[in-house]
Amino acid sequence: MRFMMLVKANRDSEAGVMPDEKVLAEMVKYNEELSKAGLLLGGEGLHPSSKGARVHYKNGKFTVVDGPFTESKDLVAGFWLIQAKSREEAIEWAKRIPFQDGEVELRPLFEAPDFPVDASEEPGEWREKEEELRRAGPPPRRPGTRRYLGMVMADEASEAGVLPDEKLLSAMGAFIEEGVKAGIFLSGEGLQPTSKAARIRYSGKNRTVTDGPFTESKELVAGYAMLQFASKAEAIEWTKRFLEVDAPGRHLGEAWSEIRPVFEAEDFGPALTPELRAREERLAADAAKRGRSS
């Protein structure tokens, strides 16, 4: 089973406060433990929402709002992708994250077998293409680009566990294939509803686990894509195109996404020492290899 561990933003992360060398060393050590156990598939930190944008689509019209989104209670500051034998094992590893405070939301990813085979489905369509994409791994990084995380938000239907139909899956598969050929799509998955999720709260050495659903939250993530663009404007234009594909399968034909730039190694300055950077690069290579075979 694969899981996404979504790190909730706090005042420091939204203010752009960067981790020091001690904190980075603790994170690298934790990542190495995940990797040694065969669990680590990836992980990134996100720039504060002041660097992001939200794109909303309704009735054929787009609304674009630049950050920050200080009114939001559910902003994401980063994430891990892991694989585990069970939800219980994933929770135990989430509890080991070396945080002194904060919150992480653990969400299982959708896998291809979670979608029933439709009678109209033909060989070579979205299911086979998705498997080919995973085995191939992400395309190479393009010079002059920055990575962005695109997050599509949940609605009543996705939180109720309503699955997209074959028509939408095929349309989304074609769009992703176009993104791969254009060199902008790196990876992406759908998240299962929060009824299957857990939140881990950190307070010193104490850990508190709360099971979903989290119906009180207004900004739940339903899926994500890791992308690379030459500019924020290009990221917004591709997000608009994504929402045009996604919205017909949404409640009332309405959808919205948030895009956020991803931290790169050079953003951490001298706190990410050459030794820590080398260890992180080895971990990233191992995680990418593990992801292709998972």
C-alpha cells in the first residue's frame, strides 16, 4: 500500500522560516531510516502559500487568486510518499517523524485495482498507460524549470468515495500523456477519502492519532501532481487545462486546485551542507528506483 503523509503548515513555514542544519540533519536521518526499511518513495517541502496560486473553475469560467492564503486552516507545507504493508505500519512510521509540534495527515493512494474494470474499457487505455508511466519513471528535469506541486481539492463526491467513470479516466489519461510528452508531468496520484485517513498530532515526544473522516475541514486534498514549469504563469495555464478535464466529473461541474513551488536543494543555503546534500541525493535516487518497481 502506498501513502501520502501531508505535513500541515504552521506560522513559521508560512513566514518562510527555513530549517537550520540540525533540523535538516534530523530529517535526512529519518529519510534514511525509511529508505533502509524499503518504505521511502519520495518527499518534498513546499514554499509558503505566498508563492502559490489557486485556480477555480465553474460554469466555464476561471478565477485565479495569488497567495498568501492566510485564512486557510489546512495549508500543506510538505509531504512524504511511502509504501507500507498496512495502514497501521504507516501510522507507526508517521509517529516517528522528528517533529516537536505540528500535524501530519496520512492518506492512502488509489491504486489501479481500486477502479473496477468498465465494460467499455479497451486494451491500451488509461490503465495500461498508467502502469507504463510508473515503470518508466519521471522524465528528466528540464533546465530552467522549477518543480511545482499541484493539489486538486476534494468535494462531496470524492469524500463520499465516488469513483470517476471510464470517460473521465480516459480523458485524464490522455491529458497526463500529453503532459509527459511536453516534459511537464513528473508524477501524480489520487488520494482516497479521509474516511480512510489518520491525523498524527505532535507535541514534544507525545503523539496523538485521530482517525478520519475529517468532514469539518473545508480544504481537503483529493489528488496531486508533481510538475515542472519555466514560470508560475505556465503552471497556472496548465492548471486551467487540467481543471477543464477534471471539472465535468465533479459535483456541479466545479473544481479548484492549488499550485505551490517545491523547495530545491539550493533554496536551503549553507544549512544543507555538502554532506547532507549528497545523502539526500542518494536517497532520492533510491526512492525513484523503488517507485518504478512498486
